[in-house]
Amino acid sequence: MSEKKKLTICLMDAPFEQARTVTALRLVDLALRRGHDVTVFAYEGAVALSFAKQKKHANAVHGCGVEEEDHPLPREWIAGLFEVAAQGDAKLDWINCGLCVDERGVEEAVQGCRRGSPADFWGAATGSTNTLVVATR
């Protein structure tokens, strides 16, 4: 394996809004599987990605019940990323901007996520091999 790297990714889009968030989560997954340490800083609407109270729902338009619709939940994807990191030699540090969390009322996050501030993003970015900001528009 190549030299271990530290990567920082800043996400800004709320759940279910943009495909770029799913792409970013796939990049995090790949980096963790390759043994790299990843810090994700969730900012603005992205703090809701790890909200622990997300619920699956039925879809009357499709005529599907909850089980049939099998609606994906970002909180499950994030929990899965922590599992990937734990299985390998990688570390995932998921930081939710506390200011953004308070504005949106999404205080309860999946296990492993922590509350932080933009200063945490700055610290992670300056200590990383590379930083990717996945901004809104």
C-alpha cells in the first residue's frame, strides 16, 4: 500500500438534495478502505446527514409501503463508514458544525460523530495531505 494519507472533506448539502453528497461519501469509503485517515466536516445543511432520528417512509406515489420503498438513509451510510474505518487501519473523524446543528435542531447524531466549529475544519485542513470542499452551487 502507498503511504498513509490524511484527507479532509467538507460537505455542505442537506440529505437527499444532491448526488454530489453521495459521490463524496463514496470517496470517503474508498479512502478508508485504502487505509487513509479521513476527516469530514459537515457544514450548513450537511449536519443533517448524520441526524440519528431519520426515518424510513412509505411512498404513496409509487404505491409502496415502508419495507417496499426501502428508502436509503444517510445516517445508515455514515454508520457504515465508521464500521469500514474500524475494520481496517483507518480513522474517520466526522465533525458537525455546532452552529449549524443548533440552527437546524439536529443535535442527535449517529455514534462516532462529534460537534465542532469552523476552527476544527481549519485545523483538519491544515494538517491534511489534501482537502476537498464539496460546496453547494
